[in-house]
Amino acid sequence: MLAQEDISLTITAVNPEEEYVVIKNEGSSAVDLSGYIMEFEYKQNVSQDKTFPSGTTIEAGQSILVASGAVDVDNADVTFDYEGEVINNESDQVAVLTPDGNVVASASVGEVPSEAPEETETETPEATETETPEATETETPEATETETPEATGTETPEATESSESTSTVEEDGC
């Protein structure tokens, strides 16, 4: 096994229809994947993992195409022996794991382009100048004085005496 100080792998493509994954070595030295694990159903309820065969190496700056085996892929660098589809078209996650189970690269279906993108040149539009309107002065109205009315006295009526009326009830002396 090669010295693995500079492991910098990236999954650059996941193609669920053609059942393959492209793994790129972004590092500055070759990476030996012998004994590493290709997990086609990473973090799923079912395990779809295969061990890379001895001698599987990715040179610095190079990529390999890894096919599940469910579909014939003529230019695959590694082909496993699955007979049925293992990469789900809607949602799936694939990963490359070290022999002891540590993730060194992973991607989800839809997270990376399913085909290698063609390089396109895009033109950046030139900035256009917009004019800022000048500030206009507004006049503040002058304060006006308001007159406070003077307090006026109110008379309190005097209390009047009430005459007590007494009534006598005659008792019948029967």
C-alpha cells in the first residue's frame, strides 16, 4: 500500500442511471485504494459496500470511474459485481471509506453533476451607472402661538335648609 499522507479524494460524478461513480484524486501524490470500501448506500438502512481490489490506484490529479456492475460501463476502471441497481435515482449517498470505516469522500445523488460538465464561458455584464437624485430642501413651518384660555370661576350653590315635616298618627283607642 502506498503512503497515504496526502489523501484528498472527491466524488465528482454520481450517475444513478448508468450505475457509476467518478472519484478524483485532488492531492499531490498517488492514492492506493486497495482494501478501501466503496459504499453505494452510505447512511442507509441497507449496506451496498464493496472492497476495492488490490492494485486500485489513483494518480495525483487523475480520476477513476467505478461501476457497480448493474449496468455495463465500457470505460470503467473498477467494476463490482452487482447484478441489480444499487444507486437510487432520487436520493442516495455514496462514499469511499478507509479499511477501518473512516469516510474519505462522499456525495449525494443530485449534489454533484451526474455527467462531467462541459466547460462553458460566461460573460460578466458590465456595471451600469445609476444616477442618485439630488436632495431637495423642505421648509419647516414656523411655530404659532396658541392662547390658553383664562380660568373662570364657578359658583357653588349654597346649601338650603329643609323643613322637617312631622306627621302624627292617631292611634285608635279601641
